Amino acid sequence: MDGTRDWRMLPAALACWAVAWLSSHVASPHAWLWGAGLAVTVGLAVAASALLSRSRRWRRCAGACLCALAAMLVCATAGLAHAGAVAADPVHAVQGTSVVQARVVSPPIRSEHRGHECVAVSRLEAVTLSENIVGPSRAKARLYASGQACRIMRRGGVYRLAATVERARYGQEPWWAQARSEADMVRQPGPASRIAARMHEAFFAVCASLPEQGKILVPGVTLGVLGQDAPALADTVDATYGERLEDRCTQAGIVHLMAVSGGHFTLAAVLARRACAMLGAGRKARALAQASACLALYTVLYPASSVSRALATGLLSAGAMWAGRPRQSVSLLCWSVILLLVVDPSLASGYGFALSCAATLGIAWFADPMRAVLSRVLPRPLAAGLALAAAAQYFTLPVQILMSAQVPLWSLPANLIVNPVMDATTICGLMALALSGWAPRAAYLFAWVASQGTRVIVATADLLGGTGSVAGWTPGVPGALSALAVLMGLAMIARLLARAARVREEARRGKGSPIRANPVRRARVWAASTWRMLAGEQWAARDKREENGAGGERPPCPTPPAQLQP
């Protein structure tokens, strides 16, 4: 089965997403019990109808429905368990300043608050409730620090410090922890995290010698963090220029290029498979190399929900290759969504996770059909780039409107301009990252080449991201639903135009026009049949046939042909 046509797990993924989102917004246990009972009842009814039915199509539909109900129950259980753990966490009892023990899960970046120098996503492991009471915690928090704490904090390390814990005012993490003292290291990061930290330091040192736009964009394209947000480059980068460039990229619709997505993991997987193929390795060796490449890339990148989604998809793809199964893009995406939501139901409320999944689904569904249609009127490279950008924008537009009620008017031309250089820029950036620790001159050469590719991003942002490049839209859920309705209408129009073009092409080649029962023709046939019935013509013809059969003589039977004599 074609991977773009395998939609069997899509209802299960959507149902799991909806239940995971509801688990963080609906806290009534009675509502969840009624919902679970209704789901079990519907599941039993569908299973019974599938067993009694002889239709193969209905059995397939029933199987998809049962799979969706099972995913709902699993995600509901995980979501309720997560919501209960969050509600019972001792961090709710913390008042004022407390001594906390936190494990840093992301490298520190420049703080957006003036009172602190850096901020890192952390998970609290213990909080002090009183002088002799320490409660274990699992709460996620943004850890704000300054001075010595910023210098020693590393991803994967555990630190103890005095901090003021309060509810988050914004962001995905529910808590803020603002450090009030120096940090003491409780446990060092693991070997992989220490290697990644050294690679980051060497890479930022190499990027410090690049032009101004290269200092900002090369770390963003490579690691997912802009130069003005990296503490090692904050003193050498013009923050005002960096913020203005980021705003113009947002208005031009190309800000997603500065965030790590599935493209990095796709490049790593392809390079690993081709290297194994050149060495004559078998299928299982290629799968193991792909999984290793994805894990290594995840270790050095800045963590984000889109990075986690891409890692899960890459590992599942490697598992399918190990088992000898074909890679089904939509199915792999759906399974990745279900597994990640079971592990962390809070991802259902994140915009980054939604944008990553929507863009991947749009590319898997519409990129190839749109390329086939556009290639009839455009050159193949131009058609492929335009189809890829349009397919990604098609599904992500409602999510973008939920984030900000603005629509980039020049998003498709901007992506069409920058897409041809992005693969080479990303590869050069990753090569600079890999070589910066032990060959800084070679790393600078690759970083400089990557900075030449980012010049295209700067030129495109200056050209298409100025004043008047965005249009206002209805904010919130109504705006997202109206955008979705507009996109569905455009999709129907595009499908009708593609069908008309295919019919004209078949007629031009001499194959004739195929008979297609369109709605207008069906309506005309129904109206004519209804009028004949109401006018009495049908009943008169039937009475006449009955009279001829009852009183009239039957026509003689035809004489069989004479047998041929041998």
C-alpha cells in the first residue's frame, strides 16, 4: 500500500490527540467515567456488527474504529494519570523562596527577562517545603539564573539552588523557578551530554568569526537556536539586528527555517543509509545506522517538541526497515503521535508539536499530487519546490492563525526562493558542528559556506518581509475554522481543475472522453424519471405490457437453426 494512502491509523491519532488535550482541561472524574463507558459500549457494538457482517469494507472500517477507541482509552488513562500527578505535586505547596533540586533538560539560552542572564528548561526533582521536609517533584519549570549558575549549567546535569517558584505567566512549562543563589552541582551530565556541550562551545567559537547574519542564522539553521539567544554569542551579536531579522522572517513566512524539524533527521537518515549501501551493508545494518544517526543528532540538537517528533518517526522508520516492512509515511507519523502523547500528554497543547505534525502530514498527502499537476505547466524542479512549500503551508495555516491572527502573503514565493539552498546549508552547518572540536579551520570553511546560504534567507526576508507583507485574520478558534474552510474550498477547486485537465489530456490523445456521472447529469436523470412516473407514462406502459401478456397472443418462438450435416 502507498504510504500516502495508508490512513488507517489517522483516526486513532486524532482521537488520542483530542483525549490528551481534554485530559488537561477537563478534571471531572464523572465525565471521564461516562465517556469511558460510552466508548466501551460503542466498541462492543462495532465489534458485534463486524462479526455479523459479511462486507469486507465494513470490517475494515470497524477495525479502524476499534483501533481509534483503543487509542482513546490508552491516551485517556495516560492523560488522567499525568493530570493526577501534576495536581498532587508538592510544588503547589511551595511559598516564596525554596531550595530546589532540578535536572536541566535543555542547554541554557539568553533570558528574555532583564533580571536574569540565562534560562533553561528543567524538571524539578525535589523541593524544600520547610526546614526538615523535602518533597519529591516531577514538575517542569523554566529555570532563570545568572552569573555562576549560567556558567556551570549543562544539559543533563542536576543542580541544587535557592529559587523563587511561581506559576508561569506564559510558555508551555507550567512553573518558573528564579534562582536567588549560586548553584551546586549534585550530579554531572552524562558522557553524551558533556560531548554535546563541548561541541556547542567549539561551534559557537567558530561562528563568532562569521559575518553578522552568519552569527545569527547559521546556529539557527544547524542547532535550532539563533545567535542572539546563545550565551556564547550574545556579546558578539547585535541583538537589535537579530530581532529585526527574526521579525522580517516571520512576516515573510520563513521563520520555520530557523527551527530544527524533520528535515535534519531525514538528511541524517539518508546519508547513513547511503554510506551503508556503499559499503555493501545489509538491511539490518542500514536500519541500525539510521537509528544511530538519529539518536546522535538528537543528542547535539537543542530539544523541542518538533525534534522529539522527528526522532520518534526516524526510530520507527528504522524499526520498519529492520523488520523488512515498507516505510509508510502517514502511518509512521500517526504511531509517533500516539506514542509521544502517551509518554507526555502535555504535548497536545503545544503549538510547536502541532505545526510539526501538520506540516509532515501535508507533505505526505499533497506534495506528490501537487508536483504531478504543477509539472505540466512548470519545470520539474520549480514544481517540486512549490508543491513542497504549498503542501506544508496548507495544513499549518490554521495552527499559525491560532498563534497569531496574521497570514503571510508572500510565504509561498519566499519558501520557493530559499528551499533550493537549505539542504546544502544544513549539511554544511552540521559538518561545521562535527569538525569544530578537532579541526576548527575546516569547520570554519563549512560554516562560511553555510553563511553564504543564509544570505539568501536575509535577502528574501528583506524583499518579502517588509511592511504590508501580512494580512489580518479573525483571531482564535473562529479564525482557524474559517481558514480551514477556505483551504478545503481551494482544495475542491484544485481537484476539479485537475480532473478537467486530465479529461482534456485524454481527449487530446484520442482516448475519448470517459463517462463520468457528475452531479448535474445525475440530477437530470432523476428529474426525467420522476416526471415520467408522475405523468403516468410509466404506469401506462406497464398496463399495456400486462394486457398484451394476458389477452393477446404470444409471438411464436423462433425456429432453431437447422443442424449442419456432417
